Amino acid sequence: MSRSVPKVLGTETEFGIALRGRPGFDPILASSLVVAAYAGPAAIHWSYDEETPGRDARGLGQAAAEVDTGMLNAVLSNGARLYVDHAHPEYSTPECLDPLQGALYDKSGELIMARAAATAVLGPGERFLIHKNNSDGKGNSYGAHENYLMARSLPFEEIVRHLTAFLVTRQVFTGAGKVGSENGRPAVSYQISQRADFFEEEVGLETTIRRPIINTRDEPHADPALYRRLHVIVGDANLSEEQIFLKLGATALVLAALENGRMGKPLELEVPVEALWRISHDPTLRRTVRLAGGRTATALDLQREYLARVAAGAMRDGVEPVYARVLALWEQALADLEADPLSTAGYLDWTAKLALLEQYRERDRLAWDHAKLRLLDLQYHDVDPQRSLHRRLVGAGRMRRLFSDEEIEQAAAVPPEGTRAYFRGRCVAKYGEAVISANWDSLVLDTGRAALQRVPMMDPLRGGRESVADLIDRCASAADLVRALGGKNGRTGTQTASS
């Protein structure tokens, strides 16, 4: 990864929500109650001043985009964002330096949502049910997005050509599993991915309709001359710690190899959208898809090619220890899936759930269309540790872990140390009411002056613990911090400005 941009990354997860005991509940109001229960009345609000969700990476100009500025939207002490996205509570992790850290902060979102649901004030007999999944079973799908820092110099067309087949086939180790099919796709008993049925285009700007495999949103949240943020929307919300680590790590490795010129000739599918759901509909992993030029291959075949190219590039360019772990897990997952998909049930969600459902089917003699199986499918994703079937497997030692409960607890409160998220989170925690608003690339502070002070943070790699911890420790107030920053070229690499 020597010549590539460091893969600062993070996830955005929309959670499914239901309110037991209140028929006909309003999901927007319910989501607001959940977010407010955790963020509290003194929540620091999100700033939309620099948001440009309608900018298209293909150079097609600025499309109209809806921004829900009226929705509850808070910044947390761990540098994350907790908010209402249309009809769902959503958690966006802080910027993370590597996939291990990304997986940890993704898991902290489950803890935050569970606590929010448990503390929300409701009427007698009412209770929130929050699920980290992607489908309500009624034709509605909600997202689990990933973000990766990339070099602006790499043409977007190259990303499309190289990444499409990777994203289509990586579901063999990123899928969360699902009973049945939706969105007009052919009937199936069980499939690999919860999201595959809902994608309808190869490339596009939308995220909620006509969903594309490659999303073209060009909103870097950083210096646009240097960076782009690749916004990946084709993926499932995962509960397995190792699976989240593998999903983020393998994707980051492919992107780094592409920036380093190590990916060779693109592997291009003949009909990517169809290949996406056809692969998902075959848990045996034997189905082949057609590549441009007429060759056919299974998803495992193509993933082995990606792994081989990435591993060869890593041998030449060098690889950090955390990414060496990714390569080893990627190789293990493909080998285990080839031998027997269910042999991965200890670390992949879709096979863990399939094994669990098969046990219930055999015990109770249930057909795949039985309502109980759909309920069990949903319960796997419950964030309440007392109800979650995933947590039951973890407690029984049947799912491998990367983190302790204490590490996840800490990540819910404290920001990662190596990115600007550290500066954001520490300011939120220490200066509280003086932080008027924040977003990914700036903070707005009330220092007692006539004008509010804006602190830009355009470089995701600046503002980490090493550069700003001492500064924040010795500044008792936001006014002290702004003075210490000196107006420009401060230790965050930013300059202050009137908002």
C-alpha cells in the first residue's frame, strides 16, 4: 500500500425500527425519540453548510438532493454522528485508520442504539425494537454504507471497471443472509444477501431508488483537489466482528491495489445487476455468471482472482500487519466456503443464520415459508442483547470475536486516535455547550466573540491524538483553544474563521 492514499474509512448504518404496543406508529417520530434518548437535550447539532450530496463523480454537475436539515442530528463524544435519516435512526462511525478500528466503531453503534432504545421514555406497554438489518420484509430496504478515502488522481471510470465485479461477488463473505426474496425477484427459500434484490442499475447517484452497484456521489468531506470519498452502498449490515473486519479490509486492499496499479486487466461482468441477485440466490455458491467476452465463473472463482492480485501486489509493495490479517482471513474464508459454506458459521452472518434456521426447521419440521422462520431471521439482528439470536451464539462461544465488551464500550464514548475524529470527539466532550455545530470537516465554536468561530478540518489524517491531545488538555475553554490555534496553521492543520 506504499503509493496509495491511506484508507481512512467508516460505515453508515440505518437501523430498522418498530414500536411494540403502539399500532400505526410514525417511524420518523420513533426514530427521533430514539436519537434524542441517547443524544440528550444538549446534543451538538450537525452542520449542513458544506454538504453536497448531489455532486456526481462522473462530472455530470450538481443534481438536486434532499437534505433533511430539520431532522434530529447529533455529534457524539466518540466523533460519530447519530441522526434520523428519513424513517430510520442512523449511526455513522467516526473516521477510522484501518479496518480493525472500523469494525470496532461499527460495533459500538449497536451498543449505542441498544442503550438509546432502552432509555427512551415511552407509554405503558410500549417498547422499541431496533434491528441491525436491511429489510423490513414488506418491500422496503435500508442501507449499510461504507466510505473509503481515495486519491482524486485515479479516474473514476477505472474504479467502475475494476470494482463492479468485486462488489457483486464479495457478498459471499459480506452477506447477512435472508429468508425469501423481494422487489420482484424470483422466489427463493434463503439467500446470501439482504440487499441484493434491491439493486437495479450499474452506476448512478441515487441511494434509495434505482440503487446502483457503483454510487457516484462525489462528496469528499476533505480537500477535493486531493481526495475523493468512495461511497459504497452495495453491502449488508453485519453483526459478526470478523465479517465486518473482512468486508472493510478486503475492499480497502482492492482500492489500494488499484491506486498502486496492481490490479491488471479488469474483471468485467456481462450483466452485473442480474449477477448480483443470482449469486445471492444460491447459498451453495455453485452458480456461474458470465463475464464480458463469454467466460463464466463462480463468485468464489472471481474472489480468488481478486485475492491473488491483491496478495501479489502486497508482496511487492509491502503490507501493514493489520492488512496481513485481512489477507489471511480472506484466504481462509474462500477456502472454507469452497469446502462447505456452513463451515464458516462461526464467523460469517449468512451461514451462522442459515445453520441456526436449519436447526429450527429440523426440530419443528418447518417449511421455509413458515412465518416463524422470518421472525427468527429478524431476531438474529436485534440489538437488544437479551433478545438477539446473534448475541446468543456469541455467548455460547459459537461466533468468533475480535473485541471484548469493554473495548466496544470504550469505543462508544472515546474517539479513535489517528484521525480528525479525535479532535472532533475531544472538543465535543470537553467544550460541550461551546460547540455550536459540527460536521466531518469543521467545527463551529462560540468563544464569546461577536462572531462564531469556524475551525476547518479538511484533512482526515490531521487532528489525531499525537498532534492535538496536549493542546486540548491545556486549553480550558473553546476560546483558549481558538487562541492556541493562532488563527491559521494550527496543530490540527486548520485555520479559524468567522462562521
